Amino acid sequence: MIELQQRLAAQGVHTVLAQFTDMHGVAKGKYVPLAKLPELIDTGAGFAGPSIWGTGLPRTGPRAEYYARAEPGLVQAMPWMPGYARAVCSGFVDHQPFEGCPRQVLKRATAKLAERGWTLKTGIEPEFFLLKRGESGSWLPADDHDRLDKPSYDLKSLPRQAGFLQALNETLTACGLDVLQLDHEDAHGQYEVNFAFDDAMSSADHIMLFKLAAHALAEERGMVFSMMPKPFANQPGSGLHFHVSLWDEAGRCVFSPDERDGSAWLSPLGRQFMAGVLAHSPALCALAAPTVNSYKRLVVGQSLSGTSWAPAYIAHGPNNRTATLRTLPGRFEWRLPDASANPYLASAVLIAAGLDGIDRGLDPGPDCTEDLFQLSLPEILARGHGLLPQSLGEAVDALEGDGVVRQALGEVLSNEFIRLKRAEWIEYARHVSPWELQRYAATF
């Protein structure tokens, strides 16, 4: 402990950010003087529990207090905030791990894997927008000249954000992340950063670090960093794709096929895991696409650039980006999550669904090699592919009826998530939009 304090002090750190993550996947916390780091690790920083989204904690009594307890090995200086270090914290209530803390939810899920000698590794690919406010108050891409009909990989607009992207790269690299690449994505003002894969918990921690840094670096440059799934109706939305593989204690990928599996890209166990994810996809949707806006992304239709790149059907196929699961040698890409997903909760329910597929010996069915975006809905259904929920309300209904996914979340968080998300959907459904007024006000 003293050695850690001395090392941080030598780096000029005087304050620690005790950071935890709420139900919505938003970073929360408070500043703690470096001298109080031992207490932050042993006891944690105290917060009023009912003031945190998704806790369901009372206003009085010993369970009214939420303690964010620092993980000793996850305290490091924040390069974008000289003098400050970030401490990754997990939630405790009444001296016990808090069931409703998203990081504790993922800890429980990874513990179930560890009982079998397995570790889930994920490579999470965040897409995001850089925005600004227009004169009328509307949201616009931060780059006024980013206007191509098909802006993917554009090398005219990408250099205009080189300062932000390089600062982000240097910051994340200084924090120990292995940044693989950065590019302009398929919508105006949209970008993507890829990191090397890691164990599921570390990957989720990395996403939270990435969001903290990106918000600050964008604000410094007069921009708004946004992980809203779909800010522009006629353009693709932002995904948070997960590349998923399972490893044993000997360091072998148990999703990798052997000679007996022929030309398959996944082992039988990998296909069972994948089948579980497919079987629970309607409920997983609530966690992977957790906002009203998410379902503007999960539709098949033409966009400005020609396609949405987001799945709408429950299917899997080799290198098939139109399916929910894109299979690759020794791993699969889960294309359902969007940028608003809580990485801890999405990872936890992914594990639960996959293990259910293994335990029940599920079969994912034949590979889908067709471009699903070119097929009609009757053609899709005739091939046996299910439809993902088309609204947050449908997804919450699916979650409420899925015991496996709810058990993974735990009773506290499951109940709070369903309550809050159902209220969010009802509030949206009752909202009267400008589109409705324009279409109906003088019509009847």
C-alpha cells in the first residue's frame, strides 16, 4: 500500500478518482486525497445508495450507504488529468459485495467460468461520434466538412481529427491498453478504436477508461464525445461489437476446432456456447441495446452509406456481418451490442447465455451464408431465423421472462433494470414528437 502511494506520489499524483459504474454504464465517483488511499482500498468511498441508478437501496439504515472499494491492482495515473489517478472500484453494501453493482455482477459470472477452469476473453470495439451543437440547438458532426455519402475509411476527414485521435491513442497506450487501430466509420462524425482482446473483466474496465479519456479529450477540443447508438436517422449507428473466445487453464482456446471437427471454424463446445447466446438473444437485447434509441439502429434498411451494418435477425454465419453472430476461426463476433451498453452487464449475460448453451448441449443450427439484408422478412422467417426485439419494450418483456439472464443479473439489479427501462419505454411511447405533429395535426 505504502509502495503504491509512493509510486503515485512520484508521478505527481495528489488525488485519486474513486470510480465505479452505474446500471446505465456511466462512470460515477468522487475525489479522494492520495493520503486516504488505504481507506479507499480497505473500506471504500461512501455514497448515498439511493442516489445511484439501479441500486434500489433504501434511504435509511445500514443498507443506505454504498461503498466504492478500490481494486488494489487497478489504480493508475490518468495522463489527461495531471495530478489525478483513477481507482477502479467495486460496490459494497453493509460490508458485503453489493449484488446490484455491475462489476460485482460480472465477477459472479466469471467465477462460474473459473469453476470449470475457463476464462472468457473479449475484444470490444467501441464506435462513437464526435459532435457539436448547431445554432438551432441541433446536434451535428463536429467536422463541418465530413459530408461524403460513404465516409467509411475516409482519409480526408480522418486527418482533420488526427489531433484528438492521437491524443486518445497516446493516453490509452500510457494506461497500458494495446491500441490496434483507429478509423473513420460509416457515418458522418463517427469513429472506431480497436483494442487487443483481454479477459472479460479487464476489457470492460478498459471500455470505462476509454470513455473517461475520450469525454475529456473531446471536451478540451470543443467537441462532444457521444456513444449514443444512433444520433442520425439516415446514417448507421454505433456498435460495441464483442469478439468472444473461451480459454482453459493451460492457455488453450477451447473454441478452436481440432482435426476431428473438419472444416468447422468453432469447436463443438464453441458452437454450443454460441447456440446459448442465440437462444437468449431476445433477453440479451435488453442489456446489449438498452435504450429507446438502440432500436433505431437494430433495423434493416437503406442508410446514406448503403447499409446499417446492425443485425435484426437471430442467426450466425462464417464472416457474415449481417447476422447477430459472425463466426471466425476460434471465436465469434457478437454484433448485437451498441455503444450505450454497460460492458459489465453485457459481458455477464453473454457468459450466462453461453454456459446455458453448453449445459443443455444446444445446437446453433446450420451456418447462414446469405446476405440477410437482401432478404424479405417472410424469406428470413422461412429459413428459421428469429427476429430480434423491435423496441425497448419488447426487449424488456423478453428479459422479464428469461430466468437464466435474470439470475445472472441478480434479483436486485434485474428488478431495478426492468423497472427503470419499462418506465423509460413508457415515457418515450407517450412523448409527442415533431414528426407526429407535422403528419397529423391538420390531417383529420
